[in-house]
Amino acid sequence: MVKRKAFPLRINPKLYDVLEKWADDELRSVNAQIEVILKEAAKRTGRLKEEKKE
């Protein structure tokens, strides 16, 4: 199981509403949706290398 780092996040309420709807559409929590979006952006910009699957 992957360890997670917890931290507080201040976010614009309108943006949160968008993320909440998006997460609901993809059957995820808002937290998981934010993590997916950030991970995809980091990969796309070459800042995160692909993870090896075991």
C-alpha cells in the first residue's frame, strides 16, 4: 500500500464544486480526483516518471 502525505488545501469554492462534480462523474472522492489530476499533469510535463507495476 502506498503511503500518503496529508496536508491542508485552501481552494476556491467554485473550483471545489467543479472538482466535486468531476469526481462524482468518475466515481472518485474529491481527494482522489485531485491526486489523479496532479499525477497526470506531473507525468505530462516530465516531472514524474512512470511507476513500475509489479
